[in-house]
Amino acid sequence: MSNSVPGSAGVIATARLIAAKDLRVERRSRVLLNQVLPFALIVMVMFAFALDSDAVLERVAPGLVWLATLFSVLVMVSRSFAVETGDGALDQLRSAGVPATGIFIGKMLALMVQLMVLVALLVGAAVVLYRAHFSWAGGVLLVTTATAATCGLAAVGTLYGGLAAGAKGRETLLPLLLLPVVAPVLIGATRATESAFGTNGIAISEGWPWLGLLVVFAVLFSVAGAVAFGPLLDE
Amino acid sequence: MSNSVPGSAGVIATARLIAAKDLRVERRSRVLLNQVLPFALIVMVMFAFALDSDAVLERVAPGLVWLATLFSVLVMVSRSFAVETGDGALDQLRSAGVPATGIFIGKMLALMVQLMVLVALLVGAAVVLYRAHFSWAGGVLLVTTATAATCGLAAVGTLYGGLAAGAKGRETLLPLLLLPVVAPVLIGATRATESAFGTNGIAISEGWPWLGLLVVFAVLFSVAGAVAFGPLLDE
Amino acid sequence: MIAHEPGIDVVIDLSDAVAVLGSFPALAGATLSVNRGEIVLLRGPNGAGKTTLLRLCAGLIPLERGHGQVLGIDLKNDRELVRHRVGVIGHNNGLYGDLTVSENVRFWGRTVGATRAEVDAALRRMGLDGRLADLPVSRLSAGQKRRTALAGLVARRAELWLLDEPHAGLDATGRDELDQVLKMAAAAGATVMVASHELERAAQLATRQVEVVAGQVREIGAP
Amino acid sequence: MIAHEPGIDVVIDLSDAVAVLGSFPALAGATLSVNRGEIVLLRGPNGAGKTTLLRLCAGLIPLERGHGQVLGIDLKNDRELVRHRVGVIGHNNGLYGDLTVSENVRFWGRTVGATRAEVDAALRRMGLDGRLADLPVSRLSAGQKRRTALAGLVARRAELWLLDEPHAGLDATGRDELDQVLKMAAAAGATVMVASHELERAAQLATRQVEVVAGQVREIGAP
Amino acid sequence: MNTSMSKHSPRDRVTGTPFTRGLGVVILAGITLLIILAIFVSPADVNQGESVRIMYAHVPGAWLAYLAFVVTGISSVAYLWKRTRSLTWDRIAGASAEVGVLFMGISLVTGSLWGRITWGTYWTWDARLTTTAFLFVTYIGYLAVRGLGGTHQQRARRSAVLALLAVLEIPLVHFSVQLWNTLHQEASVAGRGTDVEMDGLMLFTLFLGVVVFTLMYVWLVLHRQRSLALDDMLDDSGLDNALTARRAEAQGVAR
Ligand code: HEM
Ligand SMILES: Nc1ncnc2c1ncn2[C@@H]1O[C@H](COP(=O)(O)OP(=O)(O)OP(=O)(O)O)[C@@H](O)[C@H]1O
Ligand SMILES: Nc1ncnc2c1ncn2[C@@H]1O[C@H](COP(=O)(O)OP(=O)(O)OP(=O)(O)O)[C@@H](O)[C@H]1O
Ligand SMILES: [Mg+2]
Ligand SMILES: [Mg+2]
């Protein structure tokens, strides 16, 4: 704006604007609180039903937490972009020359915040429902795992959500693209959580390499998203 | 129309029109074929991976088939109503005085046809992937189970899909409504399928009572839908 | 000739009607009476309640207070019965993007029992035969979509036409075609109520103008 | 005063431009040159390519063949650079239904670096202060939504305004306000291109009319 | 754009050239030799018995799928890099991904047949098998995105980004046997120091299989790439016709 030509806001400012907007929309509509959360809890209960055996349940509890998270991510991403495409706001953002990297970071951050809340509650639920063992020693591992995993999920969800946003049949394209890619997150987070819980007698130290995988994934997709979001959105 | 006042089509005619329209939309957009099907298959793979033990897998294979079906139903129902609400067609149907019972039956039938295709393929996949045992003797039970279960799922899906259609945040409301209600279908279909497969040495004869549950469910929700769809859609 | 029950010549009869959206009285005591064969123009500022009035008359939203009859049917108790005798077009088009223009019009025509010939006539009437007929609606321009929606409406023989800004997006020819259709329908005994902001244009069409202001209706003399 | 690079007085310069939607040449060789300060009215039948022309000039769709420059920027290579200097409103409003009117306008203003004062001025300009400002957009009438979208556009100081049927849905006051805004912007050195089917009204606004027919552009003398 | 092709007459617009025809003959000969070596000449395995012969299709299939996906990735980079940007790269990427999915499919099918014989099951939730399935589905998703529509450039841009992300799964598949302790064969040929010693003739047959599959890959990609180019050209000439028609329409409206 130094040359007095009205320009668009910078990347950081845009990211902040978008994240604040998304969180405000969530605060108004309370979709996470009133709907996603119960959905995730029901998914976990359903698993418990489908498996129907305490011994098995306890062993697979960490996996189920992350599986429930995964399905919730699908729902949340599609909601996050339904907000943008409902009345052509995404198109408007493009045509206002708003930096795509900013849009990506903003939407990813908002998604991440919501996911963190969700994961925290699911882990709590797992402790209760599946009688998972929660040791304070594993706490640090668990928190870092959750952070890295949500970061990765938010990044890849936003990236592919944006890709699918314009397409017709996006309700179904998104899961197709997302699920195979997030498999490593599912695995990594499950194993790290297992060792944090001490499931099957796995030591905490075994969890750290898995955390490494999660961090690599998160960094990879955050960078990819920041770089590629513009070209993906563009016609 | 006998009194020469132009009226709307009857219930049956409407149902046929709507079902034909939905199936034509599917034929054009190929969403089931290109996207839901791979999605369902991936869901099955993910489950298997999260469980990660052959012995367990074989035991829970029937449950997983129906769990994957359930998640696909969510996706398909939301797609089915996205088609109606995208440009206000549902509102237009209401204001044209089209009989709501006809709309319900039409959309339910279209959903059922698509679900039948899906379930057939998933059962096939389960036989291969999870090494489920398929006996020809259990075939009859399996086919009737699949029919009753898809009928019930289609009915309840259409009913709640219509309910959620107008609401904001419908992407997340639908699963919340649907999942707890279909729990009986999940259980009944799983048990009936188990006995059709002979999983855990369950005899085929044990499956028939479960089939009864499914039939009751299907009849109940079909009737409820036919009756209540109009009031539900209305403001 | 459009059929009608003899003796009912007051097609719309509202007195002190109140309709509520959320908790807001979008119609706050509207009184209006429309006779058969009239073409009424609803004018008034944004948010005055024109759309709400049309939707109330179509039986789409409940009458909260006051009295209202449409085509001799009481809005308080039987508003569902109004619907299949009324043709409505709102701000949305209600089209299926994956189906072609002719498939859409045929679908909407057949839901109200129109014959194939009537559908074809409607397509021709709105200039949608030719290349456009087989194009998926998702590929149309804004005005072409509006035309398709109007063709779906024209395909049925409604007794009461309720149109919410029907001209928006139509080109000059389309406007003329639509006006002609509406005039013919009115001449044949149907009744038309149009909300519009294009006052000059709509004034030529209407036989009577009515102003909606803050949820109430005021008569304006014949144009 | 709107800033501009000195020396560039041809703001839009298209020659034989082709733009493709799907596989259809919606623009089939359009040649058009617009100078700074002009208010150009795009007219023409439905499906002629007006929307496509506007989107091409906004850098939203690629230039398939031919040449094109907007604000001195080549559309073939750098069309992304056009965007933040252009204000666009299309057939859709691009609003967030859960946010209030003022939140929406502020959001759109701030994405392009407008100050709080500018946003407030825009709200006042479009008559959106008062009760409406704190209403969620999902509860607005069609015209009120359009106003909100226009306020978001007014809040930024674009050098080139591209408007696709901006009047649709606005009431008489709204139309006047909008026209006034556009005239002031043009007087201050901005350029305006408007697609519209309301020919009488738009002719009063425009300094020049241009007809789009089957993807090509034809000059029409000054009004 | 591939302008060199438009110089030829329509009659030349076929996907075969003398080179590919020659290559085709070599491939046929190679396949024959491979079948003879694999089924009749090479010895049975100590552990696997006769079923080891499946390996000569299974392993080259997997490796060539890797190769194909890597080629897709490299072509995508070439497309994204401004200096080498050309739709030809995009078409090579697409062709290679299609062929890669085909080969991965071959490897999956032969693998599960082999599994049926040696492990007694078509499928098991082994890490290698699962990650392979994910890789397979990822590229199906890639092909679905290619089919989304839009302009050629848009298709190219989207799918190139996707290809770059997808190719990263290959190391995951390859190292999955080390990451997780699995049933599946460790990397015995291309892996780090293992104690498995392969019989010379078996190794040679495997080598021949890889060569034949590579030639097949080249042949398929060349043809497919050209047919994709023809598709795009058809689009372009369709555009020419459509342009003419639309201009004529404008004349028709002339006053
Ligand atoms: C559906 C089942 C199977 C799938 C999806 C599968 C997949 C693969 C893949 C992707 C590779 C390439 C590995 C790499 O180099 O990175 C491979 C290699 C190989 N597979 Fe399989 N496989 C399957 C079953 C089997 C079975 C049953 C056997 C034998 C008992 C087998 C033996 C081998 C061998 C010997 C190699 C070469 C190993 C090397 O040197 O890297 N596979 N398989
Ligand atoms: N939940 C609500 N809370 C408060 N006000 C509401 C609510 N829902 C609707 N409104 C108001 O009700 C009115 C609806 O008016 P309506 O849509 O009938 O207007 P209109 O005359 O059709 O306007 P336009 O010309 O813009 O289409 C608007 O003023 C709107 O702000
Ligand atoms: N995929 C496609 N296939 C064929 N035709 C298409 C496709 N996509 C768009 N079109 C056509 O391209 C044209 C787009 O025109 P555009 O939207 O620019 O028209 P417009 O002048 O803005 O019309 P309106 O006045 O109705 O808004 C229409 O004729 C439409 O039918
Ligand atoms: Mg209105
Ligand atoms: Mg247009």
C-alpha cells in the first residue's frame, strides 16, 4: 500500500482474518459442539458395539480414537468448505486477490483448533469407555502426538478440501482423496498413543519414532498446502 | 383431475418420477460408481488396518461390512439431499404441492437401488478381504437380510435426510441423527450376516430372528417416513 | 380456458395477516384482496415483506394471526391444499444441475400432471428448444437458468401465479415473452401477483399496483 | 482520488479474445478497448458471454487465445496480478450466512486492506447501519443481501469495477445509491464495466454502451 | 501445445510409429522367452516350491508401478516448472499413472494368488499389502481428479500437485516391511544386506521379467500419451469448429 494502490492484506493478516472468521462462524453455529462431538462419540460407541468384546476393545482403543477423529475430520472439512462455497465466497476470495497461502493457513488453523478440542475429548472418552490406561508419564508424548497429528490432519484436510470444493460430487470425492493419504497419520498416531497408554505393554520410548513420522507428515502437508493451494483453487 | 382443475401427479406417479430423476442424476454424475464405492472399500481397509489381527478380523468381518455400509449411507443421503437443496428444488417441490409421500418413496427407492449395488460389492469384498466364509446355504438368508437392511437404511436415511435438509450445519446434523437410530440395523444385519457366513460357528437358523428385527425396522421406518415426511419438510 | 370454481372471484383475501420469520413479523398485519383475472404488482423497499407475502399466499408459511383465504381455501387450516393450484417462482430456480434443460422442464411439468405436448410448448414459448434443450443446467448462464425455471412454471396450468422478481436476469426478449405469457394467462381467467423492483417495466404489465411497506400493504391507484 | 499508474489510460484492451467454458467458446473473439474513467454498459441476450467477459477481465478465467491486457497487465501470463486491483461482483453475493451484515462487510473490507472508517462509510453508503447491521445475513431478504455484498465492494478502492447485474434485487433507493457510488468512482478516475438487462436504467448510468452477441463485442454509439 | 503433430495429415494421426512397432515385436519375443524361462526352465524354490514362478510377474509389476509413479512425479515437476511447462508433460504424467495403476493391479492380483498358495489366504492385513492398497487407491484418486473437467491447464495443474504428494507414498510402501514386522518378503533383491541368496537362473529370469515389463511400460506409455494428445487435439479442433459456429451465430444476429 506504500504506492497508495489499494492492495490486499498480507499472508499473515489474511490467515488471521480467515481463522477468526471460521472460528466465529463455529461459535455462532455451534456445529462442532452440538453435532460433530456427539457424532464422534457415537462412532466410538458403535465400534464398541461392532466389536463387542472387552479384551479386544482395550487393545484397540487408541486405534479407535484416531479412527473416530478421522471420520470427524471428513465431516469438519466438508463443513468448512460448505461455508465457503454456499454463496460463492471462495470465488469472491479468489477474485479479491486474497493470497491463497493466507487462506490455506487460516482455514488450517481454525480446523486445527477445533480438532484439538475434539481429540482431547475423545481421548477422555476412550479412557472412560474402553478403560484405556492413562499414565501421567505418557502425557507429554500424548500431547505432542495429538498436536502433530491434528496439525497434519488439518493441513491435508484443508488442502484436499479446497481441491474438492469446486468439483461436483464433492461430498464423495473428498473421502476418496483423503482417506488413503491420512493412513500414515492413523497408524502413527495410533502407535504413539498406544505407547503413551502403555497398551499391550508397549514402552513409552517406542512411541517417539512414530511421533517423528507424524511431524514429517504435518510439515510436509503444511508446506505443500501453503505452496499449492493457490494453483489448486484456480481455474 | 376429473374436475379439470390441474392437479399434481398421484403418489405412485410422483414416486416413480422422483426415483427416475435421482437415478438419472446418478447416471450422469456417477458419484456412486466413482466415489462412494471406493470410499466404502477404503473404510473397510481402514478398519481392518486399525484392528490389525487376522483372528479378530475374521470374527468381526460381518460387522465391518455393515459399518462400512453405514458410513456410505451417510455420504449417499447427504448427496441425495444436496441435489434437492442446492438450488431450492425441495422448496419448489413443496410449493408445487407434490405429495410428500411420493417424494419420500421415490427418494427411498432410488437410495435403495444404489445401496443394494453397494452392499453386494461390499459382501464380495469381505469374502475376499476378511476371508469371510460364504456358504450357498446361507445365501438366501444373506440376500433377504441385505434386502431388509437396505430397505430400512434407505427409509430412515431418507426420513432424516429430509429433516436435516433445510437445517444449517446439515453436514453434521445428519450423522448425529442417523447413527443412533440405525444401531439396531447394524446389530441385526451383523448377526444375520454372521450366521449366513457361519462366523464363530453360528448356525444359519440363528439368523432368522435377527432378520425379523430388520424387517420390523424397515416396515416401521417406511411407514413412518411415508406418513411423517410431509410434516417434517414443512415449515 | 383455465378452470375455476364458479362463484369464487376473490382469489386472495387477507385481512390483518401476520406472518413471522424466526421471531420477526415480516408481515405485520397485511390486508389485501385480489380478484380473478387481475395482475397485481407488489412494490416496495427491500425487506418490506413482498417475498413473505407471496410465500404466505402460496401456503408455504403459516399464517400466524389474522385471516386469510386463497382460492377459497382457508390459510389457517388447509394451506397445503392451496399448493397444487398455485404456480410459484421464488428467488431460487429449483433446477437440477446434472439434468438437461428439457429433462428439468419435463420433470417439473410432470410433477403437476402436465402432458408432453404442454411441456414442449412451454420450452418453445421460453425459447429453449434447439441447442440449449440438451445442455445440462449447470452449464447455463444465469438468464438461461431463469428461463428454464419459468418454462417449468409455464408448463402447468395454475390458477394463481405468484412470481418473485421473475424478470431478474432475463434479457429483453425473455421479458417480453414472459409478460405475454402472464397477460394471456390472466386473460384466460388466471390471477397473477408479481413482486418486482423494475417499476417501469412491471407497471406496463400490471393492472393494479400495491405497495408493501414494513410488512403492511397500501393500495396505489391503477397505473 | 484513486491512484493509478500514470500513462496507462487504456484500462481494458482485448483483441480477438477467446475464453472457453468446458469446451464451449463462451467468448469467441472479443475485441474491446476501455479507457480510464469510462462507465461501460454490457448488454446483450442471455448466454451471449457478458459474465464470461467480466470474469476474463477480472483474471478469474484463462485467456485461451488472442490478446488481452487489463490495467497494463497481460492476461495470458499474469492474470493473478489483476485481481487485487479489481473489484468484482458476480451473480452470487459471496456472503457468510452465519455472520452479521457488519461482520461480513468488515471481513471483505479487511481482506483488501480497507480501514475501519472505510468499512463504516460503506455500510452507511448502502443504508446498512441501524437494525440490519447486527442481523445475520441468513435472515436478510434478497435485496438486503445484495446490498451487503455491494457494501463489501464499496469498502475497497478498486481501480476497475466489474459488476454483473448489480441492480438485480435492489429497490429504487438502492439503485440510486449504487449509481451514485459508481459515478463518483468514475469521476475520481476509476473505470466501471456493468453487465445489465435493465437497459433504460443502465443507459442513464453509462457513458458508453457495448453489445455482446454470441461471444463477440459490438460497439453501440454513445447513448 | 504439441504443434509438431498438427503438421501431419489426419491419416498420420495414429499412435503407432515404426519404433513402437519394432518395440512391440521385441516385447512379444521377450514375453515368450520370459514364459519359457519362468515356467519351464527356472528351478522351483526351496521354500516356495513351484509357486515361486508367480514372482516373475509379481515383482516386476510392483517395481514398474513404482517406476511409473515416479515418472508421473517427474513429469509433473517438469510441467510445474515454468521453463519446461508443456501439456506434453502433463499427458506423460497421466499416461504413466494409468499404466502404473495397471501394473500395480497386476502385482496385487498375482500377489494375492501367491498369498493363497503360500500363506493360505488371498489377503491379510500385512503392512506391505495394506500400504500397496493405499498406493493403488491414491492413484485411482489421482485419475479421478484428472477426470474432473475444466481446461487442460487446470487439469494439469491440479493433478501435478497431487502427483507430487502421492509419489511420497512409494518409500512408505517399500520400507513398510522394515517399519513393521511383516509376513511379506523382505526386500531381498534391492534391499540392504540380506542373507537370502538367489539362484543365478532365478535372478536372471527375474531380471528378464523386469526388462520385459519395462519395455511394455515404455510401449504402453508412448501409445497412451499419444492417444491423450489426440484427445486434446480433438478438443482443440472441436474448439475451432465451435468458434466458427459461434461466430456464424453472431453473423446471423447482425442487423
Ligand atoms: C496381495 C498380496 C501382495 C501384495 C499387494 C504384494 C506387494 C508387493 C510389492 C508392492 C512389492 C515391491 C516391494 C518393493 O520392492 O518395494 C513386492 C515385492 C515382492 N513380493 Fe509381494 N505382495 C503380495 C504378496 C506376496 C507373496 C504371497 C509373496 C511370496 C510369498 C510375495 C513375494 C514378494 C517378493 C519376493 C518380492 C520382492 C522383494 C524385494 O526384493 O523387494 N509377495 N510385493
Ligand atoms: N429471523 C429474523 N429476525 C429478524 N428479521 C428477520 C428474520 N427473518 C427475516 N427477517 C426480516 O424479514 C424481512 C423479510 O422480508 P422479505 O424477504 O419478505 O422482503 P422483500 O420485500 O421480499 O425484500 P426484497 O425486495 O429485498 O426481496 C426482512 O426485513 C428481514 O430482515
Ligand atoms: N460446458 C459448456 N458447454 C456448452 N456451453 C456452455 C458450457 N458452459 C457454458 N456454456 C455456455 O456459455 C455461455 C455462457 O455465457 P455467460 O454466462 O457469459 O452469459 P451472459 O451473457 O452472462 O448471460 P446472462 O445474461 O444470462 O447472464 C452460455 O451460452 C452457456 O450456455
Ligand atoms: Mg424478496
Ligand atoms: Mg450473466
